[in-house]
Amino acid sequence: MDAFMLDGNAVAGLLHEVFGGEMTTASGTCANCGSTAQVGAVHVFRSAGVVLRCPSCDNVLAKFVERRTQICVDLSGLRLLARPEQ
Amino acid sequence: MEGAALLGRLTWELAEVVDLVVENPRVKTLALDVPEWPGHRTGQHVDVRLTAEDGYQAERSYSIASAPSGNRVELTVETLEDGEVSPYLTDVLRPGDKLELRGPIGGYFVWELATGGPVLLVGGGSGVVPLMAMIRERAAAGSDVDLRLLYSSRTWDDVIYRDELERLAGGGLTVTHTLTRSQPEGWTGYSRRVDGEMLAEVGPAAADRPHVYVCGPTPFVEAVAAALVAQGHEPQRIKTERFGPTGG
């Protein structure tokens, strides 16, 4: 267990900004192990950017890096991201 | 069209500090007036942004402590000594000052009256804040839903909302404290970290399928969630929110 670990709730504002809506109740399917978790429950690590990891297998699901005028998003660790209609 | 384009957008708003309440030596509640506040669901949070004169910005998330009530939003903030944001919020801000925030944010760690019960809330330190919003909403509605709070603090003086919790307890709400570091003389309550035995005694049992909300520092949340799963609680019914050890 990493004491620096947070969860998806901690980056709800950033995710809202990127996806234009509430994302912590969206469900993400891991491209590595196939398990599905709500975004609020995935593991989050922050340093220069934000990394979302699968709570089942620790695979990197997504990476977010903010630059001066851009937010760069890598979603290659997600097979599916499904958000309830809002 | 403009309305559609704005739908779902999260914008920074200026809120005004209308009141400051000392909860304990390290914790204060900021009551804010947020014009155009759309209302919130208990368990949601806001992002607060501070901008220095040179343009440097720092952003932090704070749970909303109050039940929905017009434009008034209360945040309970613990001062972290090396924090960039919290010392400003708790030591510098005065009523009348303005603050940038956006929200409400989040939908995962949310309990509403319609969610129903039984409910088990487990809070560690200032992790009690979003749980208090749930307790306040229940009280404001005069609900008698079975709701149990297990609240871990280091000492009796560290307990946030102590008097209000005492006042609200009863009629389906139980409040159980555990004091992990020191206890007042004559203390008969728990005096250890939350464990499986304590969770079983506080209940509700896994068979009653309670909605469970756990909020606190990451190691606290991990330990409590693992103990709950070991007792047969369904992982899907255990909602967690973790605080980092740094940053505030």
C-alpha cells in the first residue's frame, strides 16, 4: 500500500474539465485485466501529472499532463470508458 | 445553443467568506456565500484555487460539510503545516474576503436520502467532513434512516463537530468514537484503531447490506475497507474517499 495513493474522487475536477461532465460515476474497463471499476474507485497518483491505475491489477489506465495551454491525455490502458447520460 | 454549450461545464466562481468557525486548534469551518450555487449532493466537494501575485496558482479539493442550503456552502479545513493552501484558508481569510472555487464536483462518494439505509459511515480525522454533510442532510429532513457513524480521532480534543454529533445522536443515528492516541479520564469507549471487531460491534452486519462510506487518510481507508470485505461486505457497496498525506 502506497500512502501517497489517492482515488478518482481526488481528480474529479480535472476529469470534469477534460470530459465535460461528472466522471467519477463512469465505469472504466482495464485493457490489461478486463476488470471494471467506477472512476471514483480507481487508484490515483499525482506528481508532475496524474496517473490512474487499475485497482485490480495496477495497470496504468490513463495519464493526464497539463501544459501551459494544453491538457494531454493518454487513455491507452482503458478498453472502455462508459459514462451515464447526464 | 449557448446553454447547451455551457451544460456540464465547470467554471471558477468567486465566493465570499461569510463566517469562520473554530472547530479545534487545527481545524476551521469556512462558511461561504456562492452566488448562483446550483446546490449539491452530500459527499461532493469543491476545488479551491489560490493565485499568487506572480500568477502562480495552487488548487486543492475540499469536501462540503454542509447539507444543501441555498447559496451557503461550508468547508471544514484542517491546517497542514507545510501546506500551500490550507494555512491561508484557516489563518489568513476573514469574513468579507473572496475566494475562487468551482463545484460541486463528484458523484461517486455521494449519499442521498433516496439512497436509503442502513448506512455505515467510517471517518478518520478530517475524513468525517463529507460524512457530516450526510448526517446533516438526514437531520434536516427529519429522517429516521438507520445511520451509524464510527469516527476515529487521535484525542478527544481532535474530534470535529463533537457537540453537534452529540446533539444529533439518537432516533436512528448512532455515533461511536474511537480515540487512538490518548483518552480523557474515565473514557469507556474504544481506544484503538478501527478493526474488524469494532466494525462488527458497531454494525450493521454485512447481511443487512448497508451502504458504506469510508473517508480518511489512505492507510486508514485501506485498512477499514479490507476489514469490511473480510467480514463479507460487498466491495461494490463500500465507497471510499482517500486523503493524501501531503499537499493541503
